[in-house]
Amino acid sequence: MSDRASFSVIYMSLARSLAGRSSCAIDPVGAVITSVDFRKVLAIGYRGNASGLPNRCDHAGDPCGCLHAEENAVIHCDAPRSEPKIVFSSKLPCRMCAKRLINLGGVQDLYVPGGAADTSPESSTVVDLLGSVGIRVHAVG
């Protein structure tokens, strides 16, 4: 039996570490997009303000005025739509970020922390939305 950490554990750890770069005071989140063989990190993202704006939470009346981690990762991912991808996020994406991941193309799997894909109405809606286009959601302990 091997004591080697799985790639899913390693990349989830990276997503959680990236959340530490977040300037969002409300809900720091990190995300990683990889190749399906786990050999390449295609993009990273974390919650924060847009480049060039003050590095602080900007939530004027909104629950979060920051760009979301998955959104930033999608913005920075230059892999072709046809290239298969795996996404790791330190939190289940919101519905709009789920749609961004769908539009990125090629996403086959999304890994979130164990318990993040709970049975709340929003969670089940996001999981159902992703599932409707063939993106599988997995919990990583």
C-alpha cells in the first residue's frame, strides 16, 4: 500500500492554499484547472478584485464584489475548449461560475471539499446543472 498523496488531494490542497491569496473578506476561495492526466496546471484563480484595482474586498452592498476564484481561473485558462480539463475548487461554485466552467469547454470533472456538495437547494441546483452537461462533481476529503 502506498502512502503517496493522490493528485486530487494535492490539487485540492493547492486550491485551498490559493484561497489564502484572496482579498475577499467574506469568503476566500481558490481554484485550479488541470489537464486530465494531472501533469499540467492550466490555470489558477482566487477571489479578489480585478487587476490594477485596490487589493481589498470591494463589496459595496453585494454579498461579494470580488471576482470569483473559478471566474479568475477561467479568464486565465488559455487551453483550447476541446482540451479535456479537471477543476478543483475549495468551495462548490456558485451557479454563474458553474456556467462559466461549462462555457470554458472540456471540463469533465469538478472536485470540491467533502461536504461542499451538500443537499442545500443551491448546491443541488449547481450539481444538477453541471451534471446536465456531463460534468461530474466529486468530494475530496
